Amino acid sequence: MPVQVLMPQFGESVVEGTITRWLKSIGESVNEFEPLLEVNTDKVDTEVPAPAAGILLEILVPEGTTIQAGSILALIGQRGEPPLAPQPGPTPKIAVASAPASSPPQQEPLPPTKLPDSQDQDRELGFISPVVARMAREHNLDLSQVHGTGLGERITRRDVERYLEKQQLAQSPATPPTTADASPTTAIPGFGEILPISAVRRAIADHMVLSKRTSPHATTVMEGDLSRVTAHRQANKESFAQAGANLTFTPYFVLAVVRALKTFPVVNSSWSEAGIHIHPQINIGLATSLEDGGLIVPVIRSADSLSLLGIAREVNDLSGRARLRKLKPEEVRGGTFTLTNHGTSGSLFATPIINQPQCGILGVGMIQKRVVVIPDDFGNDSIAIRPMVYLSFTFDHRILDGAIADHFLGKVVESLEHFG
């Protein structure tokens, strides 16, 4: 009897995930505990192992689908063994991203599909997965016209997609395609190229739109002189390296934020209808760009209990594993304040979007040597070249007014300029 591959639950609070990639195709052999697919939760990709050895008989959930924990993803059995329809269980929360917005997907599994009445009524297509049946209904397809390439010539999701692509290419160049299911590598005459929306990109989009809808954003900008930070870093890079840490500028900004949050605890908070929730811990999120696109925010927990060396080690570890996609789902949750160092790409200053449900986010621009006026204690001015940085603080205007936001950002600047 075929073995069901179930969607696991990643941690206590993660009850759903998005299928980002199937690592095996229908008909391929799999070993027990061999990675079978990748699932994205909270923008973290995690491999799901095969629960048994055998042949991948059927894939029931396509890539790009968000599914609840406990749902049946696939069937594994022996070659020649007929697949069984999955038992009723949790169904996908969100359908394939390419489904037309005007035609919301059906949530319940669909029964095996027969040929139209004009065809031979005694002949059936056999087992049709819920995904294929849904696509057929959405696009009004006669599945008898689709050639199946799955085990036993069953029709797979990819078979339906190929059939739709051929239909689109046969359309008039002046007519835009009727579906977004076209291959992203195929240029549609008169329409252009369709780029797929990855699970990470969709999660980022949803979170950013939610943030802008949730809280009124306001931004204040100050600049800081990093002369003392630069000198300290230069003098301590070697000793930090011997202690196993690469001393970048980021730990200095994290430490300055921690000191400012301890001075102004209301910034380390979240809005709730019951009142402003001030968090007992200071957990700093680090916005990290991924090499193939996208953004992820690993969290330094209890950052207020760490020294500069401890923060440097955490920054190295989290940012390194983030780019290798080796983070665990719990390592990107629970942040109370976020720092984004957009200056690494040459940006001078920006107005970042708040990472909900936090109160604010600090943007760090590019460190740049500039000519500045330096006053002395006697009121005399002189001109000097200093390493300067723009710091932008975007905050939830429901929680903070401009004055307290400026005081907080001023404390960050003060901590950097008087470091040591």
C-alpha cells in the first residue's frame, strides 16, 4: 500500500508552509530519509525527507502552494503499484500563485474526472489529482486532449501547464494570454515574459503590504561621525579574529541600538488594542539580502546581554547561515526591533518599512568620508574629513511622536560617536 508523505509542522507555532521545490519527479526512486522536497516557512527553506523507500507515485501538491501541516503531499509505493486517492485531510490554504485572481481556487478535493458526455462514457481518465482537476475546471479543459507523462500515463500538473502553453502560443500576437500559467522562460508574442513569484518574494510582498496598511510610517534622519568606531574596529579586528569573529561595522550599530532601546524602552514595543506592549527582551533582527534575491531577517536574541564580541559572533553566524539558507524557522521570529544595513550596496539613506509588529526599524547608510565642520570648546570651527553615516529611523506613529523618535535616534548617534 502506498505511503503518504505528510506536511510536517515546523515548531509549535508554524502550522503551514509553501512548497518551493520538489527534489524528485514522479516515477523516480527515493530512499528513506532522502530529501524529497523543500518547504518555505517564514522565508526559511527546509528539506522534507521521504518517510519510506520506494517510487514517487504521485505528487498531490504543486510547487508554489501554501499547505497546512498534516496535509498529504505525495504518495510513495512500489513500481507498478496503483496509487490510492488520499484520505480527507487538511487542504491547501492558498492555491498556486498563478491562478487567476478572479477565479479563487476550490478548497475541497475534486473527484476523479471523466471524459465529456460526448465521449465514450465507459472510459475514465483514472486517478486525477486534486491539483489537476482544479486546473481543468479553472481553464475549462477537456483532459482527454492532454497527454499524460506520469506513472501509468497519468496526467500531471506539468502536463496541464504544457498544454496551456501551447494554447497560448497559438493565440494571436495581439491577444494577451488568458492565464498566468505560461512558462517563465517563454516570451509570449505581444505580451512579454512572465517571471515566477517565489515563495520568499510572495512572503515579502505580503508582509510589506501588511505593514504599510497596519501602521502609519514616519521617518527621521540623522548623521553620525564614526571616527571612534572606525579607530576601535581597526585596533581590534585582529584580536576578534583570533577569538573567532569577523569584526564588521554591524555589531557597533547593534550595540548602539541596544543602548538606545534600554534608554527608551517604549521603542522596544508593539501596538495592541489593550495598550502598548513593551517587550521584556531586546531581540534585534538583522535584515539580510539573499544572493538569489529576497530578504530574510534572522534575530539576535537577548542582544542586551551580549558584549561587542558576542554580538559579532551572532552577526557572523546568522548572516552566514541566512545566505546559505541554513536558518531554522524559529531563528527568524520573535524580533522586537530591526536593523537594515542598506549602505552595503551604496545607498546613502533610505526609508525602510517596519517589520511588523515591531515599533521601528533603523536604516544604516553607506559609510562615506565627507568634509565636515568641527567646532571646538571655544566656539572655533575647523574643517576635517570624517567617516560619516546617515541613519534613518522609521517608526510607528501610533506609538511614537517625532520628539521621542528623535531622542532615540540621537542616543544611537551619541553611542556611536562616543564609543569606547
